[in-house]
Amino acid sequence: MAAPPHIDAAFSANATGTLARSLGRVDLIAMGVGAIVGAGIFVTTGVAAATKAGPAIMLSFLLAGAICVLVALCYSELASMTPASGSAYTYTSATMGEAPAFLVGWNLLLEYAVAAAAVAIGWSGLFTAALQSLFGVELPQAITAGPGNGGVVNLPAVLIVGALVAVLVFEVKVAAAVVKTLVALTIAVLILVIAVGAPHLDTGNWTPFMPFGVNGIAAGAALAFFAYLGFDIVATSAEETRNPRRDLPWGIIGSVVVATVLYVAVSAVLTGVAPYPALDNAAPVATALGAVGAGWIGKVILVASVVALTKGLLMLFYGQTRLVFAMSRDGLMPKALCHTSSRNVPVRLSLVLGTVVAVVAGLLSIGTVAELVNIGVLFAFVVVALGVILLRRTDPDRPRPFRVPLMPLVPLAAIAGCVWLATTFEALTWLRFLIWTAAGVTLYLTYGRSHSLAGRDIGGTA
């Protein structure tokens, strides 16, 4: 079974509505780490240790990382076979057809768009706190919060969205250069945290190592797993990678491995420097290192958190534009959105999505959306792993530059891990997921199916 014509056309040299190939292996790993390692590493590690797993949070991150590697292996095989923009949406289209692909894309869009608005609001709060802490400048509430929070408009959130959209409308290598710079700064701060804390490690703080038992490790892994979400954004860059069949697996798997090493190292330092119950607060890293005479690092971490959120927000924008680009090129969303500029960049789409996110972030208060976002991502992960198994059966002779090892154990283990994590969600989360999915089904039936170009050669009409 060959790839559907609408996917083959996506990376044809003569296709219109295509993206410029300018990314290399280092760019992809940096983008993956940029999407995964955000400001949460300065909070999640400590809180998860205090409330879920104790010092065994190190094992929780290893377990969560292992599940992500299993999923990443599945992504890598499909990405090397189908090097077009769209990530899990494109892979599902190639393996299961149009309708399931639309639902996967619809749920990934929820991850990227809603998370982007939430991150923009979080960025505003951290930026405002940094201004006050470092320079004594206090911005009025009227311009730092939406109407629902006693303000008029969250101006910092709107401005950061505008600034990052401006970066995206240039060539993708500009965005990649910005991400690499911000990733380097974040990793430098994390290395600083490890270097400052390591001399003060007290192994007595690691006793008992598993205060919450094996269940605590599992609960910690369920929380830690969501600190890894975002590596799938690397797959959305397939159409802008110089050698996607060779470099995409490196970018996807490499970013997960780098993130795992950072998470485990930071959690080891935190739980070794301070008793794990003391880490249950909004700034566990600053609290732990402040107790050993490094209180100054709190301000460094505040700045690093702003940097980390900035790169994370940039990657969320990048991911959603490439996802919607692929869906619109296939006719499942308005075709006007897949128009590209002379630099082969979807400027129009970037401006539309940027405006939507800016309005939401500027005027609304975003509550707890993490579980709703994550359940959609887990759905996509399961479909990708299932797609690897199906394609091995339906098209065993198709060239696979990267092959998942130990078939079918790896994809089956990835599916089992994702399903297990999904069972930790509350019933209300599942209800919201079903409502969002129902809305997607309605959109597909009323618009997408009748406008779709699937099954037709669109090489000259995209």
C-alpha cells in the first residue's frame, strides 16, 4: 500500500503549498528539548517528589521517559516513511484513513492551541513577577489580567504572542536559531542548579527512598509523563527537515533522552539537598537551594522560567501552524490557510492562529486544562503506535529507513502505557474529551468530508 496521493504530494518537489527544507539534526533535538523542558521542571520535580513518590521520583521520571521512548520509536518509523508536515495526523491518514486522521488532528489542535493560551498567561505572570523582583517595577492589574481576573486585558500575554508570531513568519531557520539559543540558556541554568546543589547532597534525605511505595512511583510517573509532552512537535517539522528519513528519529528520540537525563538529575539534587516534604511549594528549587546558602539562585530561576516558557510557547505555535497547514492542504480545513509566502512559510495561518491565541490569552482566564489537553495527546499516541502495527501488516514491503525494534512488543507496550495513564483521569475529564471529539466529528461531517482532497492527486491543485 503506497502512501495516499495527498500525502505523496506534500513532499513532492513540484508541489505547491510546500515548506522549505532547512532543519538539521541539532535543530530537531533543540526543538524537541525546547518543547519538553519548560518552566515546569523548576516546579513539577519538587511537587511530584513531595506529594507522589518521594526520592523515588527519579524512578518515576525514568518510567515516564521509558514510555515516551516507546512512543517516540513508533513516531520515528512513521516519520521516516512519511516525511510530511502534520505529525500524528499525517501518519494516521496514511495508515487508517481520513476520518480517524481528522480526529487525531483535532485533538492535537486542542493540545497546541489551548496549551499555548495557558502558557501565554503563565508567561505573563512570571514576567510580571520578574520585573517586580529584579527591577522593582510593578505593572497595574488592569494590563496584566483579563476581565475575569479583575483587569482589562492581559497585555504581556498579548505582546509575547505577537512577538513569537513575528519570529515564525520569517524562515523556519530563524525560529530554530531562536529556540536553540533559549534551549542553551535553560540547560545552562539547569546545569547551574545541579552544580550548586551537588556538593550539598545528603544521602540521608533519600531514606526512605520509596515512602509512598510502588504505587507512589506509578503516580509520580503519571504526573511526570506530562512533563514530556511536546516531543511530537518534532514530527511536525518533517517537511522542513533537510534529511527527514535520517534525522527525524534522532530528533524525536534524542530530545526525549536529553529531557530524561535533565529531569532525573534535577530531581536527584532536589531530594538529596532537602527533605522531600519541604518541596511541596510553588518554588521547590529555590527553596531547596536557598536552604544551603544559595538563595540568590531564586532570581536566576525566575528569569530562566521566563526563558523556558518563551521557547515552549514558540514551539506550541510552531506545532499548531504545521498541523493546521497539513489539514488545510488536505481540504479538511479552509484551503486558504495553507498558502505560503515567498519564503515558503505559512504567514497567513500564523497570523490567524496567533490572533486567536492572543485574544484568548488577553481576555480570558484559563483554568485547569492540563488533563483535557493530555488525554487528547494520549489518544494520538495510541493511534500512532497502532498505525505502526497496521502498516507492518498491510504494507510490509514499503521502505522503512527507521524500523521499530522488537515488533510488535514496542508499540503494544506504548499503547498499554498510554492507556494506563489515561485511566488516572477523572470522569469529568473523559466527558470533556468526548464533547470535544463530538464537536470534531460534527465539523468533519459538515465540512471536512465534503471538501477533502483525500484519494485524489493534488500535486498541482494544493
